[in-house]
Amino acid sequence: MKPGWVVVENLVQDRLGHATFGLLTALSALTLVVAALSDLGLTPYSVQRVAAEPTFMAETFPTLLPLRGALNAVALAAMLAVGWVLGYRGYELVLLGAIGTALLLAQYGQFLRGTLQAHQQFNTDAVLSVLEKFLLLGAVLVLIPVGLTLPRYVGARLAAAAFSTVVLYGLMTRLFGRIKYRWKAPVARTALRASLPFALMALLYGVNERIDMVMLERLASPTEAGYYAGAYRWVDAVMMYAWTVLPLFFAKFASVPRDAVAQRELLRFGQRILTLPLLFVVAFVLFRGEVLFWQFSHSTPAEVARMTWCLKILFVNVLVHAFFAIYSTLLTSTTHERPVSWLVAGSIFLNIGLNLFLLPKYGAVAASLNTLLCAAGVSVGYLVLVARRTGVSVPFRLLGRLLLAFGLLCGTWYALQYGLSKTLDWWLESGLMGVVFVVIILGTGLVRRSEVTQLLPGRQGN
């Protein structure tokens, strides 16, 4: 669903224009930051408890449901207050309220879906997780021939979120019975105290990822925010690979908390699994990134060039995550969450400081560069923490070989473009470089031939 949604958002941005979409994205980012307060970690807390204690739903959910609803109301009021402080007025505040309500409804739906996850109903949960996006996709396709405007698009988002939440609530009551609200203050206090660690991490990561968009729209212009949004959308889509792989290794690391040898082997294996695919994707963007903006038929060549420049800077940021994100996973899975949180908090303050100085003059390009600098700084911190606080040695030789493979890939791609750029289409060029990359990773020993032959049919049992 994610790749399809990227295409839809490109289409929406092309129809609405960069300035309008920049305002929309900034308001959405603001709601995402403040909305961390609406959950306060209750969703992961409730999933954990429902899965472990069958009586938890009957005893505690009658209090959690109204508590979660009250937190939504508080969060919506906080969104509007923060928006007013940041200078949004009138029509912009109305849009902020509608976007915030849609997001809070979606988060309430995620809270309800937690009951399905805890009861191992993963297929049903997977279908419901894309229901809102599926409905909104249909609404956008209907609105395009009629006339896609910002109020209509925001209204469609709100309607899709409301309908999805009603469906989720109805399904939950059908599967597990009707839950009558019953307020118990001690139960609410216990749940909030237990869920606060989850809330802190969610708030830090939410601020770290979304603050750029809000500051860019306020300090530079909505148009610059639109350029950044167009580029960052692809970063978000590609990083879904990392956010899918890393939780698997989180569980693996956590299963051997005192076995440094096992953790070291997992780290070396996970480093290759995470990094190698992203190396090729980053190289593709650096040499052919402009093709990702093929839908922007209403944009000028200068606007596409500016988005492409932002995209290439941001994908160097992806490269940094490809090398070092797994070290954060190792740390957080082995009870080092607090120093990681301090690193993220430091990154936030550095990012805000850089934004204040650079965004008014350099706009989206500065936001992209600031994101890269903060990611690099945090990554150095991860390596220091791993070296000092765990018994796992950093595999610098492996990192060096990965960097060598990336350098060889980029050097070969540059030579290919220099010699044949006028005769090869981008897809043929990319396919050829894919073959070259396979040769490179085999030649550098990053993937051994024995590992490849084990994957061939008929070899698994040998």
C-alpha cells in the first residue's frame, strides 16, 4: 500500500501546487508531533497487557476507552493552541482542526486494533490497517475529475478516518463483546505510569522526524515546504524497508542479552541485510533521482530540479541510516534506551538550532542538509555507545567493505553515464547497474558464493 500511496500523494501535490501542499504537510506534521500526547504509550501498553492477561480487557478496558477519548480531546485543544502560538489564524486553524481530528481518530483506531493484535488476529489487523488509506485513495480518484481542492482533500481524509474508526469499534464489540465504560481513577493512574516510557520515546522520535516541516513552512515559505515534502516522501517510503527489518533484529538481540558473541554475529548478519539493498537504492537516486518526479507535470523544470537536489541530500541521510541504524536497535534491545533517548534529544536541539539560522535563507535545501548532519551526529553517538556500553565490537572491517562496495558502484555508474548517457534509458541503465552491483558484492566478499548456492533450489538440504 505504501508505494501506491506515494504515487497518490505525488498526484495530489501536483494538482494542489507546492505552496498549498506545503501548508497541508506542515499542518499534518504539527498534528503528528502533538498527537504523541494523545496516546501516552497506552496502545503498546494495552497490547502487551491484553496478550499476557486474558482478564485485562474486562477489568481495565472500561477505563482505558474513555481515558483514551479524553486524551484525544486534550490533544486536539493542544494542537489548536500550538498552532495559534505559531501564527496560524482563521482558515489555517480550521484546517489544522480538521487534520488533527482525522489523525486522532486514526490513532484511536490503532488503539482499538491493539485488541486484535493481542489476540493474534493478524490477518484481520492487516486488512484494517490499510482500510483508511484505501478509502482515501478511492476518494482522491473520485475528486480528481471533479476538482481536487485542499478543503475537499482534507474533508475526504476526515471522512475516511471517521468511517474506519466506526468500523473498528463495531468489529471489536462484535468479536469481544460490548464494553461498558467504567471510570476507575486508580486503574487510569496505573496505566499512565506504566505507559509513560513508551510515550517518551514516541514523542522524541515524532519531534525529531517532523519538526523540520513545520519550521520550514513558518521560517521560509509553504512553497519550500512543498519541495521538501515531495522529496522526503520517497525517503519515508524507502525507509519502510529498514523499519520492517530492524524490529526482527530487535527481537533477536533481546533474546541473547548477555551473549556478546551471538550479538556480534547477529550484528554482522543484520548489517548486510539492512545495508546492501539500500546502497543500490541510494546510488540510483544520486544518479537518476529526477525520474521519481515524473508525475509533476504542472511543475517547472526549476522546481523539479530543486526537489531533486533535496532528494539527493536526503538520500545521503538514508545512506547514513543504512550503515548505522542497526546499532540503535542493538542498544535499545539491550536496556540502553536512556542514552539513545539523550542522543535523539540532542539531535532535536541541534536540528532546531541549525534550522533557525539556515532555513530563512536556504529553505528546503537547508532542511535536507540539517537532517543529514543530525543523522550523522547521532550515528557517531551510536558507535561510541556500542563500544563503551556493550561487549560487542564494532565491525569496522565490514563497514569498510560496504563503503568500498558503494564507492565502486557509484564510480562505475558515473563512468557508464559519462560514456553512454545519451544511448541508454534510465530503466536499462539501472538494470545493468544492478548486475554490476551483484558482481561487486560477490567480489568484495560481502556475500559469499556458498551463501548464494544455499538459496538455489535443491541446495537447502545439502
